[in-house]
Amino acid sequence: MHPAIQNRVRGCAVGAAIGDALGMPLEFGPPSPENALVREMQDGRMPAGSFTDDTEMALALAESLLFQKPLDPDDLIQRFVAWFRTHPPDIGIQTNRILSWLAAGHPFEEVLVRTQLEMPDSAGNGSLMRCWPVALAWLQGRSERIADTRLQSQITHPHPDCQAACVFTNLMIVDLIQGVPKQEAFQAALQSVELSDNFRQLIENAPRQQRKDLQNTGWVRHTLESAIWGLMNTTSFSEAVVQVANLGQDADTAASVTGALAGAAYGLNAIPAAWQEQLQGQWPPHSGDRLRTDDFIRIADALAGVE
């Protein structure tokens, strides 16, 4: 693998976790004043630099992909349920509900039907926040990348918008890793992914959106809108994630998605060293095993098949 591509592969994985950690203390808060943006890791509900459930679910997905490709839904469900049983403090409402059904032993097919019946309009960002490992695992397999991206979403977020947002993001990530300029990668994803008319218009307009009009909620449309806005209106990794994290509301998730995209665009070397040094978390939860930047680099290399 070319060193520049490997650097961007690593940047995607580390960037997603860094964005998550930067947004963690700003979650559920109001937008930061434009003249007082938070630009450093800070303490929040966890110590400064800590990643959240967003990254934990991505790690479960990464481990499943390393166990078997194409993705085995039964294996991924088992890993998600094992994570769920650790009682994560910030699990999303929809993810919590579906994994509780799966943990109770209900078959996936039954849960999928029940989800579509009871929550037909639920389109949270819980599968978008974790989808980046599929992009790294299928750098060379476009059809497999799309299929596994959709599959990992279907387990907890089967809504068409959720699946489409994940596919859009992973197509962009791979193009960015390959060195495609941001605008070209954005347009290629727009042309490749089937989106409802309203969703397509929202994403097309995202780069031209005004900061004050971004809602940055847990709705998957708002998360992708914020991430595209942040990526397309900045020229560095740090500025992209800072701008999106400081939108508040679902700050950690939006900044994590932005970090995956910006890391793929700019590479590991563009991520501030201080942030890399502060990144931390336990995996599996409560295991005592600490994960830091070097571990995310190792995971990225393994997913991409780097020896």
C-alpha cells in the first residue's frame, strides 16, 4: 500500500475517535459562540480525550469484520449484544430498544420486522456514527462495501435514510483515501447513492448552509448535513472537527463522522499530536484494557489488510 494511502487509512480511524472525544464534553449543549470555540480536549461526563459509545460500536464492527468478511450478521449481533450488556451510559434510544430485543433472544428477522412496524419513521444516526470500519475493510470491493455498509445499519437502523447516509459516507471515505479531491468525492457519492428528494436536496445544500441554521440533532439527516458542511468549508482536519463539535447538540456523533471523513482526506499526520496523545478509552468496556491512538492505527492497518 502506498504510504500516502496508508496514512489516510489511519487518519480515518484515528480521526473518527478523535472527533468523538472532542465532541464528548459538548454533547447536548448549545452551539458555542463563534468567537469562543472549544479547540482542546476537555473533561465532560468522562475524562478529556475519552471516546464514547460511537467509537465503541465502531470497534465492535471492526472486530466482526476482522473475524469474517463479508460481514456475518450473527457475529456482529453477538458483539453488539455483548457491548449492550456492559450497560453503556450513552446508548441511543433506538439502539437500546433493538439490542434489548436481540439480547432477549428474539431472532434478527423478527426484530427487523418489529422495528419497521413500531418505528417506521425512526432514522437516528446510530449506524452512521460507526460505519467507517466497513470502508477500510473494503477499499477495493465497491459492491461488498455497499452491501456490508447497509447490513451493519440494518441491524439497528433499517430506515432507508440511515442506510443511504452510511453508504454515502463510506463511498466518500474510500474516494478521499484514494486521493480524490473533496468536491469530486462529494459529487461522486451524490451521483451513486439513492436518496429521497428531500434528503438529496439537504445534502446538496449542506456545503452552502449557514452555521446558525444547522440543527445537529440525532436525526441522521442532520448529522450528515453537519459533517459535510464541516468538511467542505474548512481546509484542515482540526478545523473541520472543531467547527462541527462546537455545533453542540449531538456533538460527539457529528464530530466523529466528520473526523472519519476529514481523517480520510488529510491523513493521520494532519491530526494534532496533542489530540493523538490524549485519545483514550477502555475496550471492551470495563475490561481495564486501554485503547489509544496506536491501537486505532493497528486496527486500521488490519482492516485495510496492511501487513
